[in-house]
Amino acid sequence: MSAAHLWALVAALELGCLLRGPWALVAACPFALAAGLRRWPPARRLLLVAGLLMLAGLGLTAGRAALQDAGPLVALAAEQRSGAMEAVVVAEPQASRIGAWTIVRVTRVDGSPTRARALLRLPDADEDPVPELGARVAFRAAPQALERDGFGAHLRRLGAGVEVRPRAALRVVGPPGRLLAATNAIRERVRRAAGRNLSPTDAALLTGLVTGDTRGLPQEAEERFTQAGLSHLVAVSGSNVALVLAGVTGVVAAAGLGARGRGRLGIAAVLWFVLLTRWEPSVLRAGLMAVLVLAGGLTGRGTEARHALGMAALLLLLADPLLAGQLGFLLSVAATAGVLVLGPAVAERIPGPSAWRRLAGAAIGAQAGVAPVLLTLPDGIPLAGVAANLVAVPAAAVASALGAAAALAAQVSEPLGGVLAALAWPALRTIVGTVAVAAGGPRLTAAGVTLPLLALLCMAIVLRRRAPRLALAGVLITGLVATLPGLVPPAGVAALTVTALDVGQGDAVLVEAPAADGSVARLLVDGGPEPGALAALRARRVRRLDAVVLTHPHADHTDGLPAVLRALDVGALIVGPRRLAGDTTRSAVQTYATARGRGVPVLAVAAGSRFALGAATVEVLGPPPTAALSDDVNDESVVLRVVAQGRVALLAGDAEVAAQDLLLRDPARLRADYLKVPHHGGATNHEGFLAAVGADVNVLSVGRDNSYGHPHPEIVAELAGSTLLRTDRDGTVSVALLPQGLRLLQARGPPSHAGDKCGRLRSLEPKDGGLWIPPPSRRCSPRSRPW
């Protein structure tokens, strides 16, 4: 089978794994394959196998999802009961600001055997000892189903379906097995040796290059590596496996063993290295690829690298279809494919010494390979990625070689290992400096690169052979045109303008106000679910925000904020008065960490605070600076009242009954012309709250076909006497609050409902590219208010 045919099968299986269908499709595939191979001609058998692999992927993914949603853990979560559990730690424990967490395989629940993965959280690492990988633990907990978006979706791709938090101290009832215990000891000695003479960041980077152990690397440092396009440096992959094989080959050759001995010991060394580096997707891909190449040499058939990569990807997806949705696996396969396929072709066309050509070809090939994957992410592709790799990759190779020597020495003497580790300091500083320069550079996004790429493709097809010079000129012109939108400043505003960005089931509201010097001040309230607000802000050419508000730490408000803080110039991060609690989402923790890493001041506000936003004034109505209002984090939402030129916009976050009860004690301050309806229109409002606000324009930030039933019909009915706009139907909604009235500047269609205070429909009046929202009718009494 040719490499092209093999990769067609890989693509079919990947597509099937990303989608989801009936799990019974897996059982039907062998019978369909047997029948098809007997009847179909050889020319069409590839299509048959590809189609069946796609169906198999559909079924395998659905089967894994069905297993996650079944079993005693899910039953306990549905019944909100606790159970006594025994589990084995199957992932390296990770630290965070809200406690440690890891993935465990639960083996017994209330004495009954089971087999299910779960997220184990340890909020207090001082009281709850963090267990080692492979340790057996016992605890009592009430499982909770993981969310299907944000961090919960990431954990589901790792096989976990529920979250468990021990109600009492965690008990370690069994140590890891001998092999895992040996790797734990090796990694610990390497970490201690590296930390003897290096700074914590440099030591964590070196251990990450050698063993994949990046637990000591600060969160903001990992994010900068990603921004610079150098995240692969701290993910063990093919270069590390090649280094291991080179060392084993040298030792075996010195011992006088033949080719078969080298192959067998090489396979054993690779399997040991995969265990040592914790079987991350990139390690699995590189390790299996190396085993296939070595096994091909032992059988005398040989295995070409491109075939080995395709076969490794195919086997891994069949073994674990959830890998299809893991970014690390996709980037590893795509980058390696780019190096193997595009790298040699690029190297042939670059002048200079052979070593330079191979390095440049590999860097360009890897970046081209991962480009389609990175373009699906909100951060896009760093333009400095290739240049950064040309500098950082050789430095990483030097640091890895010295780190491997230090790791071996540390098993005998940690001081000696520390001395060898210190020799890697110049290379490590080169990597860190490159990351610092490249992380803040410009980036390409899907919106900015799709049209130029199509134009380049058409140009290459039409002009490549007939007029190469004209084609080159066209390429340059296209590149110039592609960069122009990034140079155009965002549109100005004439008055206070509130834009509810269409980010699905979540909140992301952009508030803009003109300033005295003619500029525009901008405030982003929440970031929506990932990818959240960044893509929408970039489409509006927004490159700077005066402030970002994190109303409360729920995923549908915070998942998109880390990307915004990384990509844009932000003046301040504004948060509520309370510290992060135990049920804080991972993205909220990342938001704080990203702000610190980029030097963005974090300002805590509470009821009574106020600040200027251009010509507007922003007042904080809640939460109070004292104790929490309730156990529900929604009641801790930062509630903002924005005032400009006599107009008022009220942004209520997800405030519910307890928070609204406190706000209703001063109903005059609630009166507003514009309301971002609390909690996506859920039936969680205090009686009379919407009437007290009495907004002419009410906006619902809500996702299409969401599973929460938002907005609730009772809320829609209560707002029937106003202009009601919904992001699920109207898309991004932008309203200008001018002294003479409110103007609808942007929406996908007409408002979902527009009526007067008596509930009668009324038309919107078009003028100057917008729709004027007329004032409510004065011929009927306003809605009754209890005050």
C-alpha cells in the first residue's frame, strides 16, 4: 500500500472519530468488509476500507461516550449520593491555585468492582497527600458529572466522565507497581538534580525536555511557549526518542551485539522511555513509530518513515478513538508529516550548507503541517513561528543532550547531575529569550488567511508554468492585501455602545464609549466559552481593551478570557471581591495566571466601586464586599451599571434571586434603558426584578439549541413589552445609547420581538444605517412596580 493510500485511511478514521454515530456500526464493519472484499474490484477496495474505517470511528467514539455515561459512578452522580471508592492514579498529578488534581481509574464502588475514569480533585494539598502515579487510593465522595464544554470536554477526551472530591482525608492503600515506582524515582532524582544549580523555570524546562515532566513550569510560561509556536519543545516527541535510540545503539555497538540485538534492545528502550515520559499523545506517536521501524528492520522488510507514521496514527486511533480530539496528538502527527513530506522538498530549494537546509526545511515543513490545526484555534498561527524554531530547536537539541547526560549522572550522584545540568544554562536561556520575543508578535487567524490562501492557490494553478514572475508579483500583492485589514483601526463610536457578542451559550459583552481625545475606550465583560470573544474582537479589529471584567468563575463566562489576555493589550483585569473558591473553573485560574504573566493588574471591585470608561461612568452594584450572598457562585456575579449622556446600561451577569434581592433594596439605581438579561434568560430572577429595571431594550446572550432550556418561556413573556434581542437568533447584537434614543447598529435580522409597554408590536425606524428603537408608548400605564 502506498503512503498516499495509507494516509487516506488515516484521514477517514480520524474524521469518523471526530464525529459520532451509533456504536453498533463497529460490529457491522467486519461483515461489510468481508463481503466487500469478495465482490468489489481491487480498484475500489480502498474506498470500501476507507468508508468502513470512518464508520468504525463513528462507532468507537460513540461506544466510549456511552461507557462514560454509564456505570455506578454516573448513577451516584444522578442520584446525588456518595459512595466508598477505591481507585488507581493513572495520570501525573497536576497542581493549580485551587488544589491538585489528577485522573484516576475507579476500580471499586461500595465494594462492587467497576472500571471507570474520573477527575480526582484535592482542594487542600496540605491535608490531602498528593498520591504518586500508579498508587492505589481509597476515599468517599459524591461524584458529579463533568461539563461537556471547556475543561470538562478536555477531561472527557482523556476518558473521565465524572469528578470526585474526597469528603475526608485521602488514604493511600497501595504503592505503585515496580516499574512505575522506578520511573517515579528516576524523575524525582532528575528534578532535584536540575534544581540544584538552575532557577525553577530553567530546571522545569530542562526536566520537561528530558522526561516530559513540566509540573514545575509556571502556567504563564507554558502559555508563552504556545504563543510563540514552541510548545512542542516541552512535549517529549520524536527527537527525544531518537536521542534515546542513538544512545542505546552506541552502547550496543560498543558491546559488539549484532543488528538483531540492537533492534530488540532498541524496542525495549523505547517502551521504557514511553513509560518514563508518561505516554503523552506525542510520545505514543513517536514511540510506536520507532517500534514499527525497528520491527521492520528485524523482519527484514524495512519500514519507510512516512508509512510508519501513518500506521502508528492508524493503530493509535483504533486503540483510543478519543485521541482524535486531543490537540497534542493532532499537532504531533501533523508536524511530523510536514517534516517528512515537505521538509526534504523545501530543503532542496534553500541555498546554503546542508545542515542549515535540513534544519530550515524541517522547521518550515513542521509549521506548514500544523497550520491547518492551529488555524482552528482562536490564537491562530504566530508569524514568528518558523524563525523562532530555527533559533530554539538547535538550542533545545543541545539542552536535551546535556539534560540526558545529567539525568543519567543523577541516578548515581545528584550533585554530579546538577553540575551537568548547569552546563545547559546558555541553551535554556536561548530558548526562554526566543519565547519572550516571539510570544508577543502578530498572528494569523483563519479569517485573515483563508481568502489569501485561495487566491494564492488559484494563482499558482494558472500562472505557475506560463508566467512565474507574474505569479510571484501576485503572491506579493496578495500578501500585502492580506495584511492591510490588520493595519486598519477599529471603527469608532459616537455614543455609549453595548455589543453582545454571539459566542454561543455564554456571555461576552463589549462596552465602548468615546473619550475626550477622540479615541474609544473599550471594556469587555466576560469572554464566553472557548474560543469565546477573541475571534469576534479580531473581526472588529479590536487590538486593545482598557479593561476586562471577569464577573464570576463559570466556564461559559471565563473559557475565552485567557486567549483574550494573551492576544490583546489589556489595561486591567477586574474581578469580584472574593478569592477563587473550590468550584472555580480551570479557565478562571488561567485568566488570573495569564494576567500576572503579562503584567496586567488585577483589580478587585465590589458594590460601591466606580471607574471611568471614556466619557462613561461604570458603577459596581454587586456583589457586596462582605460575606457571600449564597452558596451559588452566580450570586457573586459582578453587576455593572454604565451611565453616559443620561442613558443607562445594566449588565447583570448571572445574578440570581439572592443577589437581585439585595439590588432591589435600591430600585432607583436599577432603572436602565438597556439590560443584559441575567443568567441567559433562566427562570432564576427575583419577582419584580425585570419590572424594576424596566429596560426598553433587553438582550439575551444565549446559545442555539442549548440543553439548559434558556431562555425560559416565562422570562420571554415577561419581556414581551420591550424590544427583545437574542444572540441565538439575531447573532451579535450592537446597540448605541444616544441621548435622542437607542439605535440598533448590528443584528443578523430584525429583533425577535419589538413592542411598546402595552405589548403591541411596533416597527423600528431605519435611519443612517441603523434602526432607531422608538420610545415606549405613553398612552398606556407602565408596568406596575411594587415600589
